[in-house]
Amino acid sequence: MPDRTASVKRDTLETQIEVTLNLDGTGKSGFQTDIPFLEHMMDQIARHGMIDLSVKASGDTDIDDHHTVEDIGITIGMALKEALGDKQGIRRYGHAYIPLDEALSRVVMDFSGRPGIVFQAEFTRARIGTFDVDLFHEFFQGLVNHALITLHIDCIRGQNSHHIAETIFKAFGRALRMAIEPDPRMAGVIPSTKGTL
């Protein structure tokens, strides 16, 4: 497979984001975002997805974290799309169930070329530390829209909001690893009857 890396910058009046990733990495990550809990979650994506991920972000967090979290998701989505190119030879579909104590989440994805998200997770509190749990949906919505993924996220059960979030992000990482993995039986082939994704 060709080199599957990308470096993307996204500048708006609200945020400045830089994302670098390597889809064939070793799970290394580095973050400068001033949003510690999101960094903890993105580290789960890198480690369990076996991708190298670096994110630098500054934004209007003096107002709240909304724009920065959403724009980080958007920029990671842009980088995923760029790194995958025409998607020749990948498995395309990925899924994972991840438990953490009482919490259990399932993530299923399709690099379909059609953005869509179903996000079913009920958190037991509004914030984890200072992080607004509503922003998890905004992060994944931005990512999906720009990576052109169909994504289903379901927290099947859970009481501890930290555990719920962590199972979602770990499951996303594992499902991502499966979906972007080279499939030796599909080498040089785009995994679609349409011939394009």
C-alpha cells in the first residue's frame, strides 16, 4: 500500500487546528489542545486504532469548548479521508464491542463515502470533570462529515460517565483499525460494487 499519512491544517475565526496522522503507526499520540479529557479520549483512538495521531488546537475555549472540539473532529475527519485516498485494498467495515467494568459500548463503521451518524449514549451526568458530554456527539459528527463515514455508536449499558465515554472511544479505535486494515484478498481493489467510495 502507498504511504497512508496526512497532515491537515484548518483555520477559522474561532479555531486553529493541526492534525498529523499515520494510519500504519504504532499507537503514538501527542496533543496540545487545552482540553485534557478530550486528549485522554483521543489517546484511546490512537492506541487502540494503532494509528499515530498528533493534534494541536487553539480556539475560543474562553467561551466554551464547543467550537474547538467540533473543529478537532472535522480536521481528524479531513486527515482520515486524505490518508485513505481512494480506499483501495481496505476492509472498509469495522466493528467492536468494548467493556469497562459496568459499561459496554458497540461501534460499527463503514467507509462508505456517505456521512451519517447514529449516536445512542445516555450519560449519567452532564460533565466529566469540566468536559460537557454533549460535545462527544459534536466531535464524532464533525469527523463523520469530513471522513465520509457511516458510523453507529451505541452504549449498551453503563452507569459511570467516564466509563461510558472511554468504552465509546476505545471501540471507535478498534473499529477504525479493522476498517482501514489492508485486506490481502482485496489488494488493488476498491471494496464496492460501484467501483468507487
